[in-house]
Amino acid sequence: MTSVVAERTEIDVARPTYRNDIDGLRTLAIFLVVVYHVWLGRVSGGVDVFLMISAYFLTDSLVRRVVTGRRLRLGAFWLRRFRRLLPAAAVTLLAVLGAAYLLYPPNHWPAIWGDTWASLFYWQNWHLALSSVDYYARDAASTSPLQHFWSLSVQGQVFIIWPILIGLVALVLARARRWVRPTLIVVFAGVFAWSLWFSIVETRDAQAFAYFDTRTRLWEFAAGSLLALILPLLKLPVWFRAVLGWLGVVGVVSCGLVLDVREGFPGYLALWPVLSTAAILISGSGEVTKGGPARLLSSKPLQFFSGDAYALYLLHWPILITWMVVTGEDRAGLLSGGAIILGSMVLARLLARWVEHPLQRATWFDQRAWRSAMVIVLCLGLVGGSVATWQGAEERRAAEIMASAEEAGYPGAAAAESPLSTSDPSLPIIPVPTELDAEWQSVGESCSGRFAPGSEVLAASCNQNAAAAEAEQTVLIIGDSHAQQLGVPMESYADEHGIGVVTLLKGGCTIGPDEQDRGPDNPYTCAEWLPEAIDYAVALKPTAVYVVATRSTAGEPERLLEGADQTIATLLDAGIPVLAVRDNPRFDNDMYACVIARDADCSVPRDRILAPANPAAVLDKRVTLIDYTPWLCPDGLCQGEIGNIAVYIDDNHVSHTFANTLTPMLGRMLAASGPFR
């Protein structure tokens, strides 16, 4: 017993030998990340290397303090850690804000504001996770120049959680420090097992969310911690460590080529880079491994760039995305990619030399906690103040434009049928770019009373307007986001005539039971949702049901939704009148971005994207057809702006502002053959 304790104490007290090979591994990992991002358009698995290494050093450092009886002083630790991380990150965030203001279309700004706030406070991974399952998140369809901050956010959260875990164990075992290491092995083994299991399950069920979820990444950190705790106890033959190290290098380099990291991680597939990293760390431990990769990783070229790894990670991604935004390209070629990488390396060296390293290495800041706190507050203030000032100014400008638009009386759809209601190019287009999220229509509160659905499947998708509870007539709108936006004229008409409105809306779920399921399957799929919606309609027996019955897809023939005739027949057989709406055009480019640029003709010939006749014309004659095409595509041209109002908010969704101007046209169609009295 005595010899074992003595051996552990000697291991714990021994000063760790500096690992140049780990610096080289960092360099290798960051270059893999950059090359895969820029030239291959893939994810390399290099980030997983960083996650494990950071936990390895964090755990090793804190455990050595605990077992030697030194206080952890977690407050000082956190201040010191974030003082070293935040300045370079803050400079990057400020640079992205400047680039966005000068080079990005204004409709990108709100997403960048949100990403900046999330990145600044180490919450970006959750921000992206929630966007990945939000059908209506505008930034989910485009890549953010700050998306890469997700991994830094996860690390920042672990830098809070891990010291607390270690501190609690140290507190409990304050009188038995010999048991700290074995206890932490048990604790981190438990974290590893639970998180890996959770990661496998969530990656299977909701991979896009799981990729950014902190909980699915904890096992990678736990693996690094376990290695830091166990490695001093391992005694392996030199030849074995050499072979193990080379296998690790091959694994790290080949991971992104063999595996689909972006779409398959972080479940069990992430064991590949984690185990490869562990193999390299084991290989370079102890005495110099002859024939192993430690000498290569410790070579001067890899050491030369090791100090730039953090800065290069921060800068390469926003430079790449900004290049894509400016050029309109979605992939860098050999020369352009080389220029992006070279520019990133130069700027990373400057950022590391003049910002990161001086603040990281200056002992003056370590002498008083308030000095580190001062740096952190300054970083938060500079970035937070900049984005808040910009955001506030744009919100005030948007409010002024919308107020002036009400006075000017923008004609919208009326301009398509009256020569007196024309567009004025001197007026700003509405809605303004920074207010597009407000263009999604919401009819009112969740359904209640007699409108409350009995099925859990519909609970989150049912809403009603204020008049519904007392109205004699009710219209039920069912469908996806196109039914939501094209339902705006119906809702406006209903408000004018005292008609109640109830909506059953789920993004990606049409009334066609045989259509492809395009909606998020959490918590329910379209196949589960639609039958319940139909049953709800039959039981409610509204005055009419309002649905989009066709689909217009860029590059494909316009058609009736597959199975829509069955759904409509069920409603008609139940004695419910049906208003079948023709879908609006969809485009292969962002129509709103084209319109606000005002430097190109955004119109598209109608016959290129719509059928000559309404595909819904084949439906039962009892159906009332609603077709807004004459006002969306006047004179045979489907336009992005009509009457100073942007028709679309993206490549396929009609803006609420424009849809509202279609209300008089809907009124005329309903007067001709509608169910409302």
C-alpha cells in the first residue's frame, strides 16, 4: 500500500515535460481544418483534436494543483483563462462586423448580429443548434462567418464545468488527496460513457442539432481528461508507442476524407479522431519514442506555426465566407483558395503577435485579478457596444422608413393592375432588410376553447385570431409556410369581415399526403401531422378550409400536390367548402437580395417557372380556386418588387407586407364564388 501511494505522489508532483509534439499536433490539426474548409468544402475532424487536447491540458494542470495541496482559486483561473482567449476573439468579431457592414447585403446583418452576441458570450453552439431545427430561421440556409465559434463556445462552457467538477472532488477529498486521481477517473469515465451514449442517440435522431449540442461533445473532453489522468501510469514499449503514434497521425489526416464528419458526427464516428489523438499523445509521452511521429511533430516548420493555431482558426473561416459573399462563388479554386489560406496565415501571425501573445504572456495581468477582469470587460464592451450601437441605429432607421411608407401609401399589388399605382424608384423598398424576420405571419394566440386540438400532434401548430371565439363564420388555414404567407390576404379579409381564423401550420408539411416530407421531424413528422390536421378540420366543420394545392419549384414543372385531391375530397365529403390556392413562384436565387441590390433585372418570365394553366383546375368543381398569379407575375413577368414592396423575403416566400396588398383581389375572387356570406 505504501509503495503504491508513494508512486502516485511522485507522479503527481513531478513537473510535466513540455510537449513540443503536441504543439506540432495543433499545427497539423489547424492546417487540416483550413485546407478541408477552403479547398475540399468538408469538415476534417481537426476540431475534435482541439477539443481533446484542451481537456488534456486543463485536467492535467488542475489535478496537479489539487494533489499537491495548492488551492484551485477558480475565480482567478477563469479570469486568467478568458483574458487569454477573449482579446483575439474580440478583434475577430469586430473585424467581421466591419466586413459585414461594408461588404455583406443588409439582409445578412440581423443574423450576424445574433451570431456576434452568441459568440461573444460563448453560446454560439446553442444558437446554431436551435437554428438547425427552426424551419423559419433565415440564417439556417446560409453559412455564417461566425459559425466556427461553435467549438470555441463548447470549450468555453467546458472551461467552466470541468474546474467545478474537479473542485468538488477536491473539496470532498480534501483530507485524502491520494484518492483524487482515481476518483476523477471514475467521474470522467462516467461522463464519457453517458455523453457518448447520448451523442450516439441524438446523432441518430437529430444529427443537425447534435452536432452543436454541448452534451454530445462532453465525452470528447472526458476522453482527454481520462488520458491526462491515466497516462502517467502507463508503461508501454517504445516500439509499440511508435506504431501507435503513426497510426494516430494517419487517422487524424485521413478522418475527413474517409468519414462524412459534418453529417455523421459527433456520434460513435467521432471516436476516430479522438482515438487517433489519444494514440499520438500516448506515443509522445515519457522517453523520446524512436521511430515515432514525435520528431516530425516537433520539427521546426510545425513549431513555427504552432503559436498561430488559435488565431488562424479564428480568422480563416470569416475570410473564406466573406470571399464567397463578395464573389458569389460557393467553392474556392486552387489559386483563390491558396490566396485565402496565405492571407489567413499572415493575418493570424499579426493577430497572435500583437494581440493574443502579449496579453497571454504578460505576468502583470496575473498579479491582480482585477487586471484580467479589466481586459475581459474591455473586450465585452468594445464588441457588445459596437453591435448594440449598429443594431439600434438600423432598428431606428427601419422604423422611420416603415412610418414614411404608411404615409406614402405604397401601392404593392395594386401597381400590377393600375397605371396610376406605379412604383417610385426614389422611395426605399419595404420591408427593409433588417426587419425580414417580422415578415412571417402569425395569426394570434394558441388555440383554446372549442378550437383547442385534442391531439398532442397539433398542439404546437394551432393558432387563432382574436375574432375566432365569437365569430359566426370561421376559416381554417392548413399547410406549410407557403399556406402561412399566402394566407395573409385571407386573414386580412377575415379581419375586415369579422370572420374567425384558425391556422394549422407546420413548416414543410403540405396537404399532399404523398409529398416528400420537408419539415423537421421533431417532435412529429408530416406523415403524423397531416392526418390529425384533416381529422381536426372534419370535427371543427369551419365555414371553409383554405389550403395551397399546387407546388411551384424552380427548375421543375408546376404541379398539383401529390395526394392533395384526396385531402380535398375528404373535406368536401364532410360538407366543408375548400378554397384551393395556387402556389406562388419559386426561384433559384434570393429574390429579395436581388431586389435590394437594385443593380439587376430580377424579373423572370412566367412561362419559365409556372405552368400555362393552374394545375388545381382539375380538382372537384365544388372547389373555389384562388390564384394570385396575375398580381405576382403581371404582364408575363414574375417580379421581385411591385409597387415599392418586395414581393418575397427569400427565394420562395411571399412577404407579409406584399401579401397584405393582395386582400382586395382575394375579396373579388371570393365575391364571385366564395362560401362567405
